[in-house]
Amino acid sequence: ERRIAVILILLVAIGLLAYNTYIKQPITTAACSRTNYLRVKKIIADSRYEVMRVQDHGFIPFTGATTVMLQKYMMESIYLPPCFEPIREDMIEYFTLMHRVTTVSMYGGNFSTSSLLEQAYNAQKRVDATMEGIYKCLPNCPAPEKSLEPSSP
């Protein structure tokens, strides 16, 4: 019985490791697939964790603002399929707001950040709602239409 339990634990551990390795691979296709959905969800969860890890300290370290901006730059530079572009915009807004919160909090202005935190929370809610909408229409989600702006001569 002990051998069976050890074998099952090893199989589960190997399965989780393989799944996490597969999900953490970069997105290379423009398809709005379940795999890309899971990868984007993992990217969002990891970046939110990093930002909240900065905020969870009893004090904000001086490197906190840099950590938040690194997450913002990562979100700006990664490839996302077209159906996930609204998520990129909302996450960039979230990181910008959290950078302001972190910067102000670093210098003791914790009480003046409540409106910024509320805006950041609303950006997170929009991301979650968009992800839920994408999940419902998988695998044939339409790409968001870009507004047509007049081109410069």
C-alpha cells in the first residue's frame, strides 16, 4: 500500500510539473484557443501576485515601484492573440495605477491612495470580466475591432 501511495504521489507531481511547464510556454499562435486562454490567465495571475507581494509588506520597499513597472513593461512587450488585446490595455492601466500607489506609499502617503486603489480594482474587474467573456466564446472568439483613425499624411 505504501508503494502505491508513493507511486501515485510521484505521478501527480510529474503531471503538475508537466502541466505548469506547458502553460508557462510563450504564446506563439494568434488563435483564441483554450491553451492560450490558460497561458494568459497564468500570466495575469503571476503578475498580480508580484504586484501584491510588493504591497503586502508592512512597508513598501524602494524596489517596489521598479517591480511594478517591470510587470507593466512585460505586459506591453509580450505577444497576445488579438482577442486578448483588451486585457493588455486594462492590465497596463492596472500596473500604471499600482505604480502610483506604490510610489506614494513608499513615502508614507498611504491614506491618499484610496481613489487610485479603487481605479486599479475596477481595472482588475474589467480584466476578469473580459477573461470570462473570452472563456464563454472559446475557441471562436472574435478579435476586437480597432477604431479607424485617420492616418497622417
